[in-house]
Amino acid sequence: VAQCVEIGLPELVLLVFVSQFVPHVLHSGKHVFDRFSVLFTVAIVWLYAYILTVGGAYNHVKHKTQITCRTDRSGLIDAAPW
């Protein structure tokens, strides 16, 4: 199984930060960050992966890495059952 550390590690760090620390700093929207922390971090890291893809970070890497890291070759939308 190919893994994309450049995307997975920031996702985990950001998830812990948003779910554990942001609700204590922002008291007004505490329940929003508790409930939707995974959705927020997935959207942020997907944007980060898109910027890396557009910037050419994965142009000269192995094909297996390109499949898991690039947003234009991941097949996420094409593989959806809709």
C-alpha cells in the first residue's frame, strides 16, 4: 500500500490541533470545532494537496506516489458510486 506522508502527517497534526486546542481558545464556537474537526481538517489538507499538485511537487516521483498524493490522479471523484 502506497502512503503519502506529505499529506497524512499534516492531516494528523492539524486534526489534533483543531480538535483539542482550538475549542479551548475559541469559546464561542466550541461545539462546532468539537463536532466537525475532521471535516475542517480534511478540507484544509485537500487544499494543501491541491497546491502541492499544482505547484509541481509530484511531477518527478514514482507512479505509486503520484496516485496517492496528487489530487488530479487520486480518482476520488471518479470512484464515487454516484
